[in-house]
Amino acid sequence: MQTESSQKKSVFQTEQLIELEPRYRAKLVNSLSGFKSLVLVGTRSSRGNNNLALFSSLFHISANPAMCGMLIRPKKVGENTLGNILESGVYTLNHLREEFYREAHQTSARYPQGVSEFEEVGLHPTFIDPYFAPFVEESSIRIACELLEHQELKWNQTHLIIGKIVYIEIPEKTLNPDGYVDIEAAGSITCSSLDSYHTTQRLARLEYAKPGIPPHLLE
Amino acid sequence: MQTESSQKKSVFQTEQLIELEPRYRAKLVNSLSGFKSLVLVGTRSSRGNNNLALFSSLFHISANPAMCGMLIRPKKVGENTLGNILESGVYTLNHLREEFYREAHQTSARYPQGVSEFEEVGLHPTFIDPYFAPFVEESSIRIACELLEHQELKWNQTHLIIGKIVYIEIPEKTLNPDGYVDIEAAGSITCSSLDSYHTTQRLARLEYAKPGIPPHLLE
């Protein structure tokens, strides 16, 4: 196996990180967490405004109960994703597809409060009874979550949102007999750092690992 | 833009999720969080045993201070990733490459305590002064973290680990002038659900989004 030791490396330690230009540091440090879950989060305010925001911090917590977490770093709590989730207790997660990743990226522009990102970027809200929050019409994998827990991390103004998955909608043809969803076939894409979007190409699925048995391809 | 409404959908709500066969549900729910950060976490016990474990729950928290989080769901706290992090306060994050994803997957087998996954799967520990935890020789992007915060989530036996990034090593040729690291060029791969591994293909980097201006390609 080829080792990487011979390659020329760039090294940063705490002292160097502190001295970096802020935008440079943001792109660098955001690159380190690898390829990320990429979802559009749909929420609705009590005034009826539909909000749509792009997040790359979604993570799995558990399957039973079905739970996931995400981080939000709001400018302030208002008529935005965090404010709407805390107020209504419900939000949707909508996977991105290549066909609309530019529109999704555009939701991260700082629109004034009360302006709906759906209208501004050209994506379409759709509602599924009884969920108060809007789903994205153009998404092929859509999830609704109910807020279970909210905490502000003590290190900076980052909020941890833990949600219970209460609704899942996936293209039937991407659901394998064992429960695995082929999100690549569903067109879901990923991102890296702050601004880079990527499609994927499956290498393989591997069988559940057991001591002393080399990993086998599942398909 | 093509909408997805016409496709046949599979739908699960809370009642159906509860009734699913556990392994089916695990694969299904783990699929929903999209493509994930994939890292080998290196730790070392006070007895000097080197532990290596595969995680797909790494997430970015902030760039200044440079911080990241991950979830761990241990069988129990012992001479394993969680136990070693709590004891030593230090761990490494090592990006996966296609050349050794099978070996990385194999670290998830349940080896007895005291057995080093490095030796069992054929990956090589390497040490960088002054960090106590082992890095993976075969990885091209390597990070050391110091434990900042540990909490057990109240919903299940899941532990949230928050770390300060104190050391970063990346191939020089993958570091762009603006701080962006081309992790695709570095060979980093991603995963979906519990057992599926994927390489990536960049669509584009997009410029910082501003209201009223369509998103432009950065490169």
C-alpha cells in the first residue's frame, strides 16, 4: 500500500491557526471535516413566511428512536431557521440534487427577514399533512423532524438542535430490500468546505465486519 | 426544472418506523443523513495500546477557535475510543482514501479489548511529537484534537465529544491559495448509510451568495 509520507505537507498548529486571515481559516478548517451531509432545511414562521436554508452539519444520532442532530449558528434568533424551529417545533430536511444545487447555495445569501428564500431562488414549497413546515418540491428524499432538544454550546454562539424523525419520503426504486437507501441513485449530492459541491460514485457496500474475516463486498 | 412528484414514493411515519425489523431500520435511518464525513479516529490507552475506529459522525463546529464534534455510542467506557479520549484528552482524525477503505471498514469488527485494530487490519500507526495518540501512516489528511467537552445525550447512550483542532497536516498540493483544501484531490472518500463507500466528482465551487445575484462558479 502506498504511504503518503513522501508527499510534501502543509502543517498548521494552534499558533498558526490563530494568525490566519479569517476567511482563509474558515475555508481551511471547514475542509477538515470531510464530505458532508447537505440538506435544505424548511421552516415556517407563525406569520406564515416559508424559510429555506442550506445546512451541512446534519448528523445521524440513532435509528430507534429515529433521531438526527444539526448545528445552527444564527446571527440572532428571529424569523429564521432557528427561530422558526423553536417556535413551531417542526422542520423538514430535503436532500440536494445536482439539478438545483446552485439554487440551494443561493439560499445562503442574507435576505431580509420576511423574504422567502423559496421565491428568491426559484425552489417550490410543498406541504404534506399534518406537517406545518414546507418541504422542497424538487427534492427526491424528504424528511420531517420534530424538535426534541435545543442547547446552546458554551464555546461560541452555536446551537445544537436534536430532532425526532417523524416522516420519511424516498423514491421507491432507491429503497433496497435490506433497508439501505441508494441516495446516490436518488441524485443526492455532497459538499466540502464552504462552497464546493460534489456528486458521488459508489465503490462498494461492505458486509458487517467480523474479527479475523476480510471485508467482503455486499454488492 | 424537473420535479420529483411523479415518481413512486416509499413513505414511513413514526408508527411504521417503530415496527420495522431493527437491522432494516438501522440501514434505512442511517441513509437519511446523506453522505457523511468519514474518518479513522486514533487513540492510545494508558497501557500503551493503540486503538483505531471508523466514524461517520464528524461535524464542523467553528473555525475560530477551530473545533469539531463527533458522536460515539460505546458498548461501555473501557480501553476503546471513548475511554481513551476521556483518559488522555487527545485523539487523531485521519481521512480515508480508496486504497484502504476495506481495512478501515474492518476496524469496526468487535475485537477484544487490548487488541490493536492497526495490527489486525494492516494499517500503520505513526506518532507526531508531542501528540500522545497515533495517526494513520496511510492517511493524507491528518488532524489532532484535544478534548474540550464531553456530554452524554439524554435520549440514548450516545456521547457527544467536542474537540479543539490543534494540529493539521495536508498535502501541500491540495491547499488552494484561499485556504480551501481540495480533499477530493487528496483522495478523501465519503460514505452513506452503514456500509456504502463512495468517491466524489466535483461539480463546482460557488461564490459567496449575495441577494439578487445568481450564484457564480468560483473555478
